[in-house]
Amino acid sequence: MKTDLFDYSLPADRIAQEPRPRGTSRLLVLDRRTGAVSHREFAELPSLLSPGDVLVRNDVAVRRARLWGRDAGGRLVEIFLLAPLDTERRRWTALAKPGRRAKPDRAITFPGGASARITEVHDDGRREAEFDRAIDDVYLESHGAVPLPPYIRRAPGATDRPEDRIGYQTVFAREPLAVAAPTAGLHFTARAFEEIRARGAAVADLTLAVGAGTFKPVTASEVERHAMDAEEVSIPAETLRAVETARSSGGRVVAVGTTVARSLEAAARLEAPASGSAMRFATNLFIAPGFEFRGIDALLTNFHLPCSTLLMLVSAFAGRERVLAAYEEAIREGYLFYSFGDAMFIA
């Protein structure tokens, strides 16, 4: 299948640049069987759920993975930390921008007196950086910046705005393992979950440590030639029980976001654990049209970039033509797109 089949045109002013008060976004509802579209408010989501459904969310927190440093000439360089390479968290895989200021053996200094040198540059542009101290969560909370996507425009090197730090983290986030937010979860307030439970639906958690690979551009002309990076998944025993209870009672498994969809679909293809046990695994599952869904029945998601793996997943779930037609209608109706944008419920 050609990658450009998932292309579409989006006016620049439809890319949301600011976080809005949680729960105030619009909600496009798509019937994946008929293609029918209706327009709601996100606050109406609980009314779209039924007793016996289970809403599964990704409780991962976003670490402040962006470091602004200076090279030997005092020029600004961005080091985007992807994952630690040792238990001391002194060696990291990272991305750099601009790459010419992060060449091997060149020193880079950071706030708080930290410094690093690039020890290796890989063919895909990723770096290995060795720091002179542990770059742990305490350091990142003090000196790291929110890893907002590049389409959300902020001045390079600027201090984080409080609204970004709040807005790019879900209210149910736990351990900081991700370099990008599970953005479908950003819409929820604590009250929304109270309303969902009051309707007789359950709420359950899993953790997928969102990495840069989730958003890696599809550069191959053929969809099938794209390879996903592996990401770590943990599904607690109580979540597995909640999913099984929903299935056995005729309820639906509702995934909050593409990361949850990938986690549950990957889990559905693995051997079931012993009763009362959790599941922990790594997955590089790539979901594109032609995929047979076994783990989810409905999907809450944001609007995604053209030709992205996320748009391909949504298209696999609801049909490419129906999804792109819904996107066209959303554009006509003035919806906002991407991380701080509006939401879409597909059932």
C-alpha cells in the first residue's frame, strides 16, 4: 500500500498551538461501520459509554526530555534524551538539533553545571551522549524542558511555560518514562472519570513508555516497508481482569489513544499470563489497513499528522476512506488538530 494514500492537506491555522482547559475540546464521533459523523463536545464522552464497558488509558508520564545546551562556541544546541543506556543514567541515546553542533567528542554544557560529550553518531541521526553526572528525574525536573512536538511553536531555548508543563501531562500520569504524551488522555478531568464510573463503565490503566519511534516519519514509499521501534508495555493484572470482564459481559474495550490500542492488540497476540499475573513485554507492532483487531472495540484519539503511523492505525480501525472523509469534515467544521487539538471517538 502506498504511503501517500494517507496524505491530506491541513491549513496551518488548524494546528493547535495552545493547551486549552481540560474537557473543553470538541469531539467528532465516527461510526466505523457506516462512516456517519456527528459533532459533540468532549464533555459528552461519558454519555457515549455504556454499563459494562471498560475505558483503558495509558498512565505513563512525560519526562522533561529536552535539554538546551551550549557548544564550545556558546551556540544553542538541543539535546533530546530518548533513553538511558546505563543504570546510573549518565549515558543516553539522544537526538540533537542542529546536528552539526553535536559531533563526536565536542563538549556541550547544560544548566546546573552539567556537561556532556557525544561519543557516537548513528546513521539514523541518533547520538550517544555521555554526561559527567546522572541525568535523573530530579535533574530533569529542574533543568529539562517539556518535549513539545516541533509543530507546536516555541522559541528555541525558552523557559517552559507553566501552562505547557501542565497541559502536556495527563491528570492520571504516574512514572516519567515517555518522551511524548499519550495525547488522547490530555482531554480528561478527574470529574470525567467520576462520570464514566457513575454510568457503570470501568476505568483501567496500562503503561506504554512512548518513545520517539511512535512518531518516526514513514519515509518508505510503501507502508509495509516501515519498521516501528520497540516500546516497553506493562499491563497490570487488574487491567487484564477488567478487560476480560467487559468481554464476558458484552461490554466494549475502549482504548484511550493509539498507544493503548497498540498495547492491547499486541497483548491479544501473546500467550495469556497465569491468572492474577501482569503482562510485561516490548512491542514493535505496526498497525495499518488490513490488520485484524482483537483487543479493542472503540477508540478515542486525536487528529494525526498526514502519512503517520498513527493515522494508519486509525485508518486500519475505521477504514482509510472513512477516516480521511471525517478529517475533511473536521477541517471544514473548524476542528483543531494534533497534540493540543480536538478529539475523535470511533465506535
